[in-house]
Amino acid sequence: MNFSLVDSGIPCRSFRAVIVGSGTAGYNAARKLYDLGVHDIAIITEGEKMGTSRNTGSDKQTYYKLTLAGGDGDSVSDMAETLFSGGAMHGDIALAQAAGSARCFFELVSLGVPFPHNEYGEYAGYKTDHDPRMRATSCGPYTSKYMTEALECAVKSKNIPIFDGYRAVKILRGGGRACGIVALCPALINEKNRYGMAVFLADNVIWATGGPSAIYSESVYPESQTCAHGMAFEAGAAGINLTESQYGIASLGFRWNLSGTYQQVIPRYFSIDESGNEHEFLTDYFPDTGEMLGAIFSKGYEWPFDPRKIFRGGRRLSSLIDLAVFSEKRRGRRVFMDFRRNPAASEHGGSLDFSLLPDYARKYLEKSGALLPLPIDRLRKMNEPAVSLYREHGIDITLEPLEIAVCAQHNNGGLDADIWSESTALAGFFPIGECAGTFGVYRPGGTALNATQVSSMRAAEKIAGSAPVTKPDESEISRDIADMISFFDILSRPRIRLPREEIFARRKEYGRIMSECGAFVRSPAAVSSAISSVRSCLSSFEADYAGAAPALMPEVMINRDILITALVYLGAIEDYIAHGGKSRGSYLVTERSIDELIAEGRDIETDEEHFSQVQTALYSGGEMKYAFSPVRPIPERELWFENVYNEYRKSSVKTPLSHK
């Protein structure tokens, strides 16, 4: 195909850096680059109002930072050790995340994010999961939303160009590095530019696209968050710790994780079978009522599923609830949480029998002034915004139960990057925020929000301190674009049009494969079967999507990205299990049925062999390569001031004043 980009009618723009994504990480990267003197930048986004940062949260959405109140000692080293001790975590990454914590937090404060403090200016904290101190803070249910809005205002005050409505579909390579992206924008479709393509050339590509939500059908991520990892894998970026994600109980009608006070008020769990029969199923799994109530309460601060918290020394713990929900759904039943009634086994005279609660739960409710008759009464007393939040989304939990499932919530792994957020396998490509594999097996709640700010800040500093690169040869770029046009031509040629609904139905089916086989319950046979299913879908992709209209190509390419991402992730799970990997983090590896495990009631054996290793992944031409290697330790570093000062003066890393 003879093709000239100049004559194609496809708009082509050139920048020092393009940022793909408009969440907390993407906006912060743009803001920092501009402040460091790099003004030749642009943000490319599917939709400014889309994505996870703006559209998700929890009853008390946590931001994790260095301790900034009280007299309890804390340090960068201590925080780095907490992150590193989560397992399968590089020490230098942990140190960079800890060292940037306070600086990034106070920048958000200066932008107006309403983190609470006392009259003396101390930012009080609380303990979150996997947190040995009290480093967590929160603005309430919408912490990440407030962050996004504050950062968006800062970006727009600088008049940084934002290309809204552009879906990235390919990362361009030239000279052995990332050199731009191709995006699709239906508004650009015309007679010459048949698919609404746009080319953005750039010395550096910052990938702030969030987690791979749409590989799962049951997910806490908002529906506007889909997937963009497949493009990165195809371009040659490496993955790391792709086996590691977090899963927990969430509502389905409005996607929201049901942690914190939603559980601590001890709601009623029940299922409904095909005949409409209602059943409070937790009593089948917890013969002891007090143990069941304690497990429900503990689910509030032990929200992610954890195989270590199913059984312990004969006791039944909070993560048994996740397995119970999963088992009920496997039986074809719908599962609900109900705040209008107490669990039947605990009710006495129309109220909860508080004498049945473990001491720690009863004292917590008593201290909160919440020894009240019904779960909804207790929730209103402890956290009224948790009730109004659902009402704002058309659900009144005072009148109806919430349908729930165990859902994907956060990917601890992702795309592999160094301490400056640059890809370890693709120069000029910077995965930041959740799409970067910043964490290992366990992580304190709220570290994801800290990572969005630290990783974006460090990417900006690295780019600002680097020399501009030679632009790629147009022939390289033209070949890639010509191949894409040929691919789209093949899909759109048939006269019988593929309905939009069919594209979304297939997306849901792809997600079902992953949720059933590659989420928090994993069996070797199911994972192998899922890989075969995904490969089959990829091999028949052109035939399956024949007849897609040009305006639907962005949605078609999202589905393709989902399949490639799912294939690489499932392959990582299969490779981990093949190397002897056992249950850990937020997933259960088993060849036995859940009913058998529960009936046996034994502690789950968890993985230790791979705790000090990371698994990396590369994808090329439909084939994956995986490798395990030791984690890098927390570095021994220079801390003598005069030496640090002199090294810093010679450094190419930029600060807001150094470019002036």
C-alpha cells in the first residue's frame, strides 16, 4: 500500500511529550512538566469525565502518606520498609515512593484538596490495611475525585492542550523507542480520513491509562474505565507482577466497594435462587453466630480477599465471606447486602443482640455511639455520606438491598518501570499511576493514590532533564499507520453492519472468562481453559468484527486490547502456578472445589518461595515470555548533606526553578 502521512488527510501534531489519560496521574504529569519548563505538551483522553480517578471511591477513600501528626516516629526509611515488606516489591521503587510522599501530599494540599487537619496544622491519620502506623488520610468517599478536580484546574490554568474524545489505539515506535501514538476520534471522520485517525508524535509518551478494568466482568472500576495495557505489550513494554491484584465485595448496580462502615454496621447477607427463595447463607458457612458477626465487622478493615484470613487455627475469618458469596453465585443465585434488617441469627426484639458481638466490635460501635437497632441506623450515625452516596446514584439503601459480588478493585502489578517511571523495556515510554506495576503482593490501602502523584512527578523530572530526541523517520510511522488503515478496511468492508450492542456483549463475555478463571479463585485447569478461549477469540477477531462501522472502531480496538491484556495476564498466572506458586495476596490457588476446602476448614497454605522475587512478562507476535528474578533491595544511599548537595548540583533532574 503506497501511503504518505502528509497526503493522507490524517492530522499529525508533534510535541515534546504527550500524556495519555486524564486522571490524577495524567493531570499531575502535565502540571509538573509545565512547571519544569516543558510547555510543548498535550493531554490525550477518551473523555475528561471518564476513568477511575474521577468516578470511584469508598466509604472513606484512603490516601497513604508519611506520618504528619503526633509524636509517633516515622521516616522515609520506615515507609519504604513497609512497602518493600509487602513482597515481590523492588526496594528502590519502594524508597522512591516513600521519599516523594510528603512532597506530593503537600502539593495537593496547596492545590486545595481538602485533607483534614487540626487547628495546629497536623494532618491526623488512621491505620489502614497492611499499615503498621497511622499513615492513612481521607477526604471522605471522593478523595480521588477531589484530587482530579484540583489537578484539572491547575492544568487548565496553564492552557495545556487537551484533546478530548481521542482513544489511543497504537503506540508508535521509531529509533528503538516510543515516539508517539495513533488515536481514533469519530468527530474527525470525513471522506479522506475514513476512521477519524490522528497522529501525535512525541519525544516521550506518558501512559496514565489506569488499571485493566474491562478484562473483568465483575469489577469495582467504573464502566468508563476499560483497558489500554494491550497496546503497551504490543509496543514492547514489559509487565511485572501481573498475577497480583486486589479483589473484594462490591455493589454491582452502582460500582462501589463495600468496605469500612458498610461492613462494620453488620448488614444482613442473603441470596435469592431462580425460584425467588431467599436464604441467609452465611449461617451455612459460620456455625457460630458470634464468629459470623465478627467476620462481617472485620470485613470493614480487611476488605480485600486474603487467603490467610479464611481459616486460622480452626477459627473462621472475614475472607470466608468472599468465598461464601462466590459459592452462592456459582450456584446460580443472586447475592445481596441488606441494611434494613439485622442477620436473623443475631436479632432479638427487633434489634441486634450486641451481646453476641466480639468485644472489639461491640466496643467500636459503642465508642461510635452506634449501639442502635438496625444496620441502617448504625450507618447513618457513623457515616451518613455512605447512605447519601447511593441515593445520588439512584439507589436508596433505606428501601432496597444492594446486589453484590467479589469484584476486581486494583492491580498491584502492571507495566514495569524504573525509579523514574520509564519503562524497563521501551525507552521514552513512561507508565504512571495504576497502569504501572508499582506494588507487589500486599500493599497498604491508599498507596495507589500516593503512587499516582509520585510516579507522575518523577516521570516529569526525568523528561525535563533529558535532551530532545531526533524525530523518527516518516517511513517508519507511515508503515504502521498504513497497516492500521488496512486492518480497519478489512473490518468495515462487509455491507452487513455489526451492531454496537454485539461489540459490548462480546466485551462482557471476555470479562466473564477472566472473572471466572483468573480473578480471586484460580485453578490450573480453569486458567489453561481460559487461555485457549482468549486465543480463539484473538484468532477469529477479524471475522468476528467484520462489518464494524468506522465510528465504532474505537470500541472494536478496546475489545482487542482487552483480549491481548487478558492473554498476557492469564499466561502470567499459568506460569506462576507452573513454577510452584501458591495462594497469596488476594487470590486462592486450588485444584479442589471451594465446598471441599470449606468443609475441611484448614488454614490455607500460602506462597513463600516467590515472596522475594518478581515475575516479568514480555509479549511479541501472540507469544509470551515470563521470567522470575530476585527483588532489588532498598538501596544503601548517601545521606551526608555536603555530598548530596554537590551531587544534586551536577544532576540533570529538574526542579521548578532550575529551568529559569
